[in-house]
Amino acid sequence: MTQQPIGVAVIGAGMVGRAHANAYRNAATVYGLGRPAPRLVAIADLHEPFAADAAARYGFARAETDWRTVVEAPDVDAVSVAVANSLHREITEAALAAGKHVLCEKPLAPTIAEAQSMVEAAAAAPGLVGAVGFTFRRSPAINAIKQQVEQSLGPVRHFVGNYWCDYGFDPQRPMSWRYLGGPGSGVLADIGSHLVDLAEFFCGPTSGVQGTTMATLVKDRPKPLGVAVGHAGGVRVSTERAPVENEDVCTFTTAYANGAVGTFSLSRVAFGHANTLRFDLFCERGTASFDLTRPAEFSIVDPGPAAETNGARTVFVGPWHPYLAGGLPMDFPTVGHGQNDFFVYQARAFLDQIAGPDQITGPDQVAGDPALPPCPDLAHGLHNLRVLDAVVSATDKPVQL
């Protein structure tokens, strides 16, 4: 536990790394002033221009090109691991061994064996926080829906979720690590891991998976001639092409221990859907829906109003819902917020976990809760990976977990 500023570093200066860097920069501006502040120490990226740009842009003290320099630095207390999935295990285990708290992006690792090794490394480092980043758990609207499920709508009977993106639609977009790794490491691991986690956020543990269909629609991609941020738009490409190794589209169904069922549709080639995460919860006493393209609202319908005027109604998220009070400079309905804010709330929760609850002296303004919910631990990331593995296996026959 500490009341001193927590020295933070981000390993990876691409799209997600920048989201983490921005989150730490803003973490001290949300909720009570008695919370430990981050000290922005370093950004590391193998591509030095990315590291230098991110460090300057987000106010970090220095840029590095070797992640080992970061995890060994005495002024770094905690790191975000925001690099290619294949690097997660090595960096996370080295950071834990060096006495650093770790927030690792999802999916936790390329394989269950590597994820299990990371969980064991965390268990061998008592007193350190080892967390995995499922940022949609920080959405005010999603948490408001969960409140309604618990208070009025009743248990979820059917979760229907879609996550559609179009970053892979153009066959001229260059090859990157996202298109390598075999079945399950494509759209399922990249964005499907989020949707699988959200379904469990509402329904509890997955008990079975069946009916998986996966397809690779863009068979090969040009090799890049440069280094790009994120999904590699705008980078020059070669005339030489390389085969795509994983799936563009994935659909499957799930069962849950509470009797609920789930239906999933995932795509990275859905033209016109830049980042469309949507779900519908069909519950015992009503229905609730969320669409990430309208992140500051949700819809709900229940038997309460008279039949003559009943129907789905839009609810604008406000300070009476989770996360909003004190979580925005203007924390009232219709001002709006988005996915970048979810990263800020996640960073705040991670820093609070590091400090420990006794060191949070200021008022917590999250609606109705004495503290922010902790970030899921690495064991949760391993569990998520087991579900994804079951989805891949269910292309042949139903798989019971």
C-alpha cells in the first residue's frame, strides 16, 4: 500500500498502448482527490518514433525501445502490456519477477499453456497486482444495464451479441500479427474475447459451446513496407503477399451455468461497421440493449408501463448510473463519453488496487459503491482463453467445459 505517486509505464505505443497512456494521464482527474496519482515514467516500443511520439504526446518522462529497460527500472512500479499477443507472457512474467504490478491486454496469451504460466508467475509474486484488461466492463451504460438486470429485469435467458468491424475488409490492407496464428487467433481472439467476457458479466460462467463456424474470406495480404499504428491503415505495401492464417468471421452458440444461452456473431470484414459492438439481453421480465456506436445510452423495455404506451425506451446515462459521477468533467446526461473513457476508469481501478483500499482517503463518487470494482485477474484471462479454445474446438462437435 502506498500514498506516493505510482510510477507507471506502457509497453507498446500502438493503438492500444496509446489508449493506456492516455488513460494514465487522465486517471488522476477522475473521482476523489484522495486517490494515489500516477507518475508517468516511460513508454516503450521497438519502433523508436512511436515510443518518442507517445511519450511526448501523453506526458511521459522518457521513451525506450527495449521493454527490458522498463521492467528493470527502479522508478517504475507498474506496467501496462499492450503489444502483440505473442509477447504477453515473456513481458508479464519478467515484470512480475522484477516486482512490478502488471495490467496485460486481452487475450492474455496465444495459448492456454502460456496463460497458465503467467497465472503461476502471478501466484509466485504475492503482493503484486496481476490484471487483465477487459475495458467494456467499465462502460457506464453496460453497468447500468447490469443494475437493471439485478433489480428489475431478472435473470438473463438469452444473450445475443454481435461485434462487427471492417478493419480487415480491404484485401490491400497489409499483413500484420493480427492475421497470423491459426484458427481462433483472428477475429475471435481480437474482438470476440471482449464479447465472450461481457456475456459472462451478465450470465455467469460458460458451461458449454457448440455450433462454431469460422471462415477466412481474405486469403492473403500484401507485406507492409513500413510500420503502422493499430490496424495498419495508410502504410505502403509490397507487391509480395503472405497467406492469412486465421479467421475473418466467427459464429457460435453458448450455454451458461444459470440456464441462459448465447448467440454470437463476429466479423472483421463487415463493411461500414468500424467498431460495432452490440448486444441484446432477453431477460425473465424484460429486454435491454446496448450499442457501442451510441455508448452513452441504452434501451430497455419491461411490462411496467400500460400496454397503450409501452415499448422500448432510450435511457441516457447520467450521474445516477455507475462510473459517471466524478468520472467526467461534465458528468450529466447527453454530454457523452466513449471507449477512451473506459480505459481511464480501468487505469483508475488498477491504480487503486495497487494502493490498497486503506490508502484511498477521498470520497468515492461511483454511484452506490464504496470502491471501483477491481480489474479481473490473470486467472480470469486464462478462463477467457479456455472459452475461446472451446469455441475453436466446437467446430467439430459440442464441447462441454
